[in-house]
Amino acid sequence: MALQNASIPVGATYTPAGGTATTFSPDGVEVKGGLHQSDPTATDMRVQKSLTSKNRPARLDPVTGEWTKAKRGHTFVFPKILASGKMTFPLIRIEVEVHPEQTQGEIDAMFSAGTAACCDADFLSFNRTGNLS
């Protein structure tokens, strides 16, 4: 499939299948408004995967009386030792901004569309190589 004219199943539900269940554990790294966790099963600490989750709640502006959007996100980091011996830190970042007046159904639909962009076949070629066709 192709990115151009992608068919996005907004509102679909997704269930992971396969893979290896990995339990990330809090590791003491302080994150303002969030939590940092890492994969405690890593045998080489240099390539220990980590997950940072952050939350910025919506706030009521006391001057205008309007609400700001809430912002939530996750960053998964997959460190890698290159053939040269240098380190690199590939990552995937998932972020959402929601308004307090959105329904849970509207928010779920946003996550559904985002999930499609991460794993639906229409996006596979783009995600792998950047192919825009």
C-alpha cells in the first residue's frame, strides 16, 4: 500500500499480537510532570531501552477564562552501538494534545488514527524508507 491516498481506519481498535512482553520499570530518573522507566532485563546497560511519559494538564487561563489544551506524550528510546563503536539513540515519540471539551470518543479516535500511522500497511513504506508515493 502507499502513503498517498492512505485509507485510515479512524475509530478502529488495535490489539498487539506477537512480540515479547517487556515490563518497563521506574528507574529513578526525574521527569517533571512524568515518569521515566527502563527495561530492567537489559544485559548491556548501554543499550537499555527506556520510556519517558509526560503529562501537562489542561489549565484554565485566569485572564481569558479559556482552557488550554492538555498535552501527553511518550518517548521510547532504543540505544544502539554502531559498528564504529559510537552510540546512537533512535527513538519514537507519540504525542497528543487534547482540549478539555473533547469527548473520550473523540480522543480515542485521535489515538486510533495515530496508531494507524504507526502500524497500518498504508504507512509501512513511508515508515521504513520515507517513500511519499
